[in-house]
Amino acid sequence: MKIIIVEGGSDRKRLLKVLAEPVHIICTNGTVSTYRLEELLEPYEEHEVFVFVDADESGEKIRTLFKREFPEFFHLYTDKIYKEVEKTPYKTLATILLGADFKIRSEFLF
């Protein structure tokens, strides 16, 4: 199973609407410590993990922490004009996720 890490519940809901496959989405609910991340992610060590955080200062801090502590994770990026995953248009999210080999609901494909 694939895992996506997002910042909040609104991000999670938005991604679930676009995805056409079972994906476990973990919310960090803001800034987290290295210890908390290790604890949160321990059950998923053998899974493909994607980090999809906002294109703002807090999102970049979280992304930097993930890159340092978990260099094997894949990173997905929303465009800076949207800033937040939850404000990114569905079709744009679909394109980003499709580029990472996620299955997308047909209504969101171009």
C-alpha cells in the first residue's frame, strides 16, 4: 500500500476525492518532531511513502525534516501559486498524483 503524508485533514479529504485506489493518508497536523515522525511512520517502514505538503514556509520546514530523516521518501509538490494542497484544483492534483503512478478517478483526468 502507498502512504501519503499531508499536513491536515482538509488535504487528506481533497486527495481522497481524486484517488481511485486505496491509499493510507497520514496527517502531521502541523509541525512535528523527529521522534514523533518516527513513531508515526514505524508501521509503514516497508511501504512507498510520499510527502505532499504545502508550498509555504511551514510546509517547507516539514519537507526539509523529511528529506533529512527519511531520504528514501518521494516528494510531491503543488504549484506555489496555489500554496496549499487543499487549495490546489482537483485536476492539478490528479496530474501530480498520476505522475507518481497513483490511480486517479476518471472524472479528474484531462
